[in-house]
Amino acid sequence: MLRKTFYLLALIAIGLGSGYWLLDDPFTEKTTAAQSLTEQIVVLKAELKQTRRGTADWAVLQNHIQKLEKLRAGKIKTNRPDMFAKFYHDIRTREGEENPGYGLNYRLRALDKALEAQKQNPRTFKKTAFSSLQFVERGPSNVPGRTRGLLVDAGDPTNNTWLAGTVGGGIWKSTDAGQTWKAKTEDLPLLAISYFAQPASNPDIIYAGTGEGFFNTDQINGNGVLKSTDGGESWKLLSSTTENPQFVNINRVIVDPDNPDVVLICSNGGIYTSDYRSVIMKSVDGGLNWEQKYTHGTNARIQHLIANPLNFKTQFASVNGVGIIRSLDAGESWEVVAGSLADLGGRLELAMTEQDTNLVYAAAEGGSNNSVLYVSFDAGSSWALAKDSGSDPDWLNGQGWYDNTIMVDPENKFKLYVGGVQVYTINLTDTALVVTRESKVYDIIRNNTTDFLNTVNFSNKNFNGFYYSDGKDENAPNLADSDFVSVELRFGPGKGQKAHRFTVPEGSTSGVPTSQYTYVDYVDIPFEAWDITNNRQLMVSFRDQDRDSVFNYSGDLETRQYVFISGYTYDAQTPNENIARNGGHLDKLLYFYWPVSPGSTPFDNDNLPSSEANLQILYGEVVNSSVTRLAENFSQAHGAHVDHHNLKAFKNTDGSYGLINANDGGVAYATTLDARWVTSYGINSTQYYGADKKPGANVYLAGAQDNGIWYSNENPDSSSEWNYGQFSVFADGFNVVWHFNNPQKLIGSWQYGNLERSVDG
């Protein structure tokens, strides 16, 4: 018996409108339709803090929060129809079970069974009703769908041969630089293609991964690895990967450029599966057999895998919630080399260049503005933040978990192309082509602290309204540059430690000499200070302005309850001898701030935070950079569709370079690096959510993922272009209905609960 959950189909069709929280969503127990968007966000954020970072549940919660925040801010962007996907998941799931009971390879097995039955009993087949069915493809040819895989064929010296891996229409090939395309996997029931790999030593061999593992809820699961031995003209599914849950959604595939038999993949399960296991698998015999080489457990997703372009033995992989791992033996063993990046809590995309293989780049989802670039100058051993010296834009546009890609400029190793909703360039050099590197505080991230913690501006150093000073400003003794680390202040139930208490002469305000800070005792405070670079707790001191022997503060600016965070390791029993003396509050001082309450309620033992909160002071090497918007909106002339998944450079016959771009609208290309995009049509891979036929005529109406609502002319075929007409919608188009008795009336639904109709056909 199928699950007894009833859905209002109209609401599912129109997406994430106000009725969203009324449906059978996993978070309805936490939120209700009557709650405001702000209240819903607060509830889900509280749940997010209790969920392990980087897990599937964490990702789903985070995605819901981001959608609600955008809806609250009026930023309605293309996004994903969660309830549509959940509906189709649940109607295929039996009562009492978590997932549909279809086997891993059910599509291919069903196809093989049908073809074998036709072969064995041709006369019987001709007598069935199915033999008279004639399927006619109706297009459109001008609305290509989501595409992730791109390959410029190394076997074509003109660089005019390209492969595109679509997630709704298989593999397509162009031999004229994107002018025309041909489908190459029509005989395989595998629609979702992720990424390609091709060895330079034998370009006739190409591997393709199937499935999407990024937890977008309209994802199409895959089923193994495809292999071509004729340059992408034909494809076979490697049987060793078809019945194996470790090959459901392949996030990346790489191959040894000198040995086409050595291939590695990273993969994970789908968003609604009970086992999210993510692995790195390796084959040394061309995909006949595989061995698992790495897993971090069931919930840490390995989302990117790359190899040093000049030395295949050195490989890097990004693990959501873990950081970056590295192998120095061609994937046989792995070590974490950038664990601190795990605190960003999101997807990491990686890039290297033949120009300098010591350089490794990571485009990360996370940080205070949702988009962070890290660079390693020593092949992954250490990492520096690249920070824009101007407005520091969110170049992933809050969707780095879904669309996130990075490519190094083929002529400038310090220039990058990054794609999220739009495409940007990031340049690490100044006008004199100099890379400027400096170790400093580069960000302060506040989580749930704004209700009880403000700071007074006394130093002009601040991030996100948090003002502070550091030990160098205060001429702190015994302080070395190597002492500076990233620090996290932790608040909430059960949080607390000892701190050194100092007093100053009664009536003192500002300008108290260091010698007049008198050490008194070692007392309890209701928060903790941690060195999150090295995972150790730190010593704290404070100025007890009121001389009441406790740590507290109010909104009164005369309450100068200064806080001093030291580089000394914390001891819960004994105060530090260098601090526990008059004027010792500055010894090895890292950071110093002046807290005040944002309202009338003081911060004291009777008014502590009821839930966990933290404040992170992030310190590290920073590289100055400049971020520039590159791509134009799809609606503009020569533009590319939004949501970019892959960028590849290709060399023109004159030696200059162009770009190819895989996005939610198929493939776009630019013949120069300044990216005057041209959308490439002819890839029939539209991902539909609903379609209808005009009564009495061969005219069709359909709603498509991230491509709005389209309708055809009379009697279209596979090469026909469709029309937007009245339905000028660039978001997700959902269900559409043509009036059965009056063909002049039709209605379409699209993202965020929108409906549009036509009464003139």
C-alpha cells in the first residue's frame, strides 16, 4: 500500500508559495503556516545548530533557510521546487518504508527485458497495442536544460569537438564548436550526466559519471559510469558500477593522462536515500573492477576530485563538512590538509593550473557573505584567504551548494573565473601584477549574538559591527606573530570558564594606565574562548568596572567591562602567572573588545542566552583580490542563462582562448575571454515539470526547470523552436493546463506560488 499522504496538486505545481508549510514537508513539525517568515527562519536555524554540519539533513535545512530569507527579502531567484520532488518520491514509497523499492539498475534492466522480449517473440509483440504506438519528439530545440558536464575533445586539434553532459537528456556531441549537436546516448535510459574525464594519451577513451550528488531536490539519480572507446560516438555502461550503491551519484571522475585504465570517481547517495555514504573509488583496469580508497562516513559528501595536471600522483578532494584532503600516491591514501575550511560548512570547488602546480584554489560556500576563495601557494600544505579589497561581493549569490564552479585563466595563473548564479573574475594581482599577502583578522562571524552583545567603537577595527583591538595595538608583551589564531567565543547553556579579574581606580573611564589595572582573583564567567585553529581553550581577563566580583555589562557606556583574550592555553584550576599580576591583562594579548547590551536587559547570570551562540574572530593569511562581474543575464543580448555549473577554456586557431559554460540553460560559449556569451541551441534536454496539449491540435504547452513556460507552434518536431508568448517567466515553470472545451483559455503555474493565464489562446 502506498503512503497515505494527500497533496494538493495545484499547490505542488505552483511551488513554494504561502501554502508551502501546509504541505507534508519534513519541517512542518517545526514550523506552521501561521508563523511569519522570520519566525520560521528562527525555528529552523535553531534546528540547524543541533544538526551535524555537512550532513544531508544539514544541507536540506540550510537550503530551506536560504529560500525563506530570500523570500523575506524579496529576492525571488530561480531555485528548486522541493515539494514537487518530494511528492514524486513519496508516491513511490510504500507505507512504513523510507524510500522507493526500485532496484539500483531498474531502468536498464527493464529496457533490456523489453528488448529481449521483442527479440524472442517478434510476432507476439506485433500483435500488442504497443506495436502501433508512434512516439514523435516535439522539441523544443531552443530551450536546453540543466547541464553540468563539459569536455573539449583532446583528440580534435581544432578544439571544435565538444561534449555536453545534461542532467535531463544524456550526452550530446558537437563537432562544429557548438553550432549543432547530436545525442549520443539515446539507447540508454540514463538521463543524468555529471562530469567527463579523458586521458591525453588516448583521447578515444572517455569516462562519464552519472547522477547529481549536490542535494538539489530536483536531482536525477544516476547509475554508474559510462565509457566510450571511440571519442564519444557510442557509450557503454560499465557493469561493475550498475548494481553498486557507491555509484549512484558520481560527483567527479578523473583519469590518469598517461594510463587510460587508471580512473577514480567520488560519489554519494541521493537526498532522500537513507544511506548518504560518500566514497572515492579507484580502478586500475579501465573500470572492470574498483576498490574503495576513502570515505569519511555516511554523511560527509566528497564533492570534487582533481589531479595535479603535471603529476597524477598528487590529487585533491573536497569533503563537505571536513575540508580538503590530499593524496600523494595517486589516490591510494588520503590526509586532511585544510580542515579549517570545514567550518565554512559548505561545498568546495577546486582548481589547479599547468602554469604553476604549487597553486591550488578552492571556491567555498560559506563565510559572512556566502562566497569565499582560498588559495594555497605550496600545493595544499597551507591556505590563504583571497579577499576583495572593495565591496567583497557574494559571487556565489547564496547558491554555492548548487551552482559553484572555478577555472584558472589559461594565460594568467593569478586570474580566476568563478560561477554561481552569475560568472565573475577574481584577480589576485594589482595593477603592477604583484600579489600582496598579509596575515591578519579577515572576518568576524556572529551566530545568534546580536540579542545580547554589541561592542563600542574605540579602535575603528570592525567586521559586521563587532569592534575590537588586537595585541599589536596595545603593545602586548610576550606576543609573537605566530601567537595569532582564529578565536571563537562560545555562549549558551553549560558554557563557562575561569577568567582573571582586574579592577581600576574608582571613577576611572578611558585612558587608564596599564600599571593601574590591579589583578584581584580568578572567577567564573558565562562564556568560553577557544583557539579554533588548534582546538584549545584560551585564557581570558576582564575589567570589573563595577567592582562586584562578577562578569556583567549593560547598555550603559560607562560600564567598561572590557574583555581581553590571551594566547595562553587555558587552565581551569590555576591562573596564568604572567597574567595574574598588576598590568598582566595585556600579556600575550590577542584580542580586546568593549561589550555592551543592545537593549535595556543587561548581560548577567540572570539573563544568559537560552540557546547556543558564538562569535568567531577569523585570522589567517590574506591575499588581496578584486572581484568583477563578467556574465550578463540571459534576458540581455548575447547573454548566458543563470546558474553556472562548469567552465572550460578552449584555444582558437589564432592561439587566443575562448570559454564554454554549462548552466541551467544548457551550454553557452564565448570566442574570447571577455565572455560575450552566445547560447548554443540544439540540445533537446529540457527538464519538464508539466505539459499539456491544445484540444484538437498538435500544439503544446510546458513548464520547465529554471526555464519558465513555453508553447509550440502547430505540428512541431524535434528541431522546432518554441515560444515564450505571454508566459515571460525565467524561473521554474510548473504545471500547465489547457482548457478542454475552450482552447482560448490556458493557465500556467510558476515558482513561488505564481499563476498566469491567457484567454486568447
